[in-house]
Amino acid sequence: MAEHSDEIEPRSESFTDKIQLDDSSSSDSDSEKKKHDDELKKKHHDASSMKSKIYRLFGREKPVHKVFGGGKPADVFLWRNKKISASVLGGATAVWVFFELLEYHLLTLVCHVLILAFALLFLWSNASKFINKSPPRIPEVRIPEDKFLQFAAGLRNEINQALDSLRNIASGRDLKKFLVVVIGLWVLSIVGSWCNFLTLFYISFVLLHTIPVLYEKYENQIDAFAEKAMIEMKKQYAVFDAKVVSKIPRGPLKEKKG
């Protein structure tokens, strides 16, 4: 009987050992799974952080379509509807050819168009009595007061912001903006000596219909090149600041009265 009990004890011990081994193996597998999940989360976080650190031109955070407002003008500039974009660009080209190459004057064109329109409407209105047809329906055009006031208020805010920006630049608070404005005006004056306002406007219009869509197509390559160019510009500005700007004598700052 004792021998039988001795045989049972090792079996029970082996069974408990097996349970402990199973528990330890399951805990090890759980820990390995948790470790694997943590590594995946870390990789995903690193990837997302790297993605957020990608340099974008002018520091933009929105897609190009959203930068242009996300409406119909953005669809035209980015050629979402090729027929409409091509029609707009073709119309602008026709206007430029008409006024620049054919040397037609705007006031003359407006007067001739109005003369033709009034003559056609006048003849149609009088001839309709003899040919038994209804006269032309000329719509009444009225400018809504609320829409006009909204437009005027928005235009007023934009003009005030532009005037505030010019005032801040002229007050000498930001040297970078001052240099950018001066260089931009100088370049614009040179371009203005090459062509008149209409040609300059047409060139800007064509660039507005070509550069954004090309940038959207080759966004990553352009941003990488712009990042390198911006780093080089910052280095050159640091050298200029150390050699020139820092040596400009400045008067003592007045202490603010409490």
C-alpha cells in the first residue's frame, strides 16, 4: 500500500510540474507578444514622427488643394477639370493676344461691344412687331446690398492687414522681411522694365495655372530641394548677419516706464 502511494506521488508531482511549465510558457509567449506589439507601436510612432518632420515648402501643413481654398478656383488652378482650366487659360491667352499683339485698346473694345449689343437689341425689339415674334427678354440686374457689404468688409480687412504688414516692415522690427520686400520690389521693377502691366499679368496668370499643378505632381522632390536651398540661405544669412548686420551701430534702448 505504501509502495502504491509512493508511485502516485511522483505522478502528481510530474503533473503539477507540467502545469507550471505550461503556465510559464504561456506567460513567456504573452510577454513576447506584448514586446512585439510595443516594438510595432514604436516603429509606427517613429514613422509618424518622421512623416510629420518632412519639410514642406513655405511651412504648409495642408494639401495644395486646401491651400488654394479647396473650391472651384482650386479645381481650376490644379486642373481637376481639364476642360474648364483649358478654357480659362485659352480665354486669357486670347485677351492677351487681342490687346498686346493686335494692339487693341480696352476702352475702344468696350465701346464697340456695347454699340453692337445695343444695336442688336434695339433692332430685335422693333423688328419683333413685324415678324410676329416675342421681343428679347432683358434681365434686370441688381447688386444685392448684403453681398456688396460683405465683399467691401472683406476687402477692407485685407487692405488693413496689408497696411499693418507694411508698417511693421518699415518700422525696422524684422530685417528679414525688410530685405525680402526690397529685393522683391527690385526684381519686380526690373521685370516691369521688360514688359508692360498686361504682359506681366498674363505671365503671372499662366504661372498660376502651371506651377501649382506641377508642384502637386512632384511635391516630394521639390520639397527636398527647397529644404536644401533654405538651409543654404540660412547659412548665408548667418554669415551676413555676423559680418554686416551685427556691426551696424544702434542707439541705446529706452527703458519702459512702469
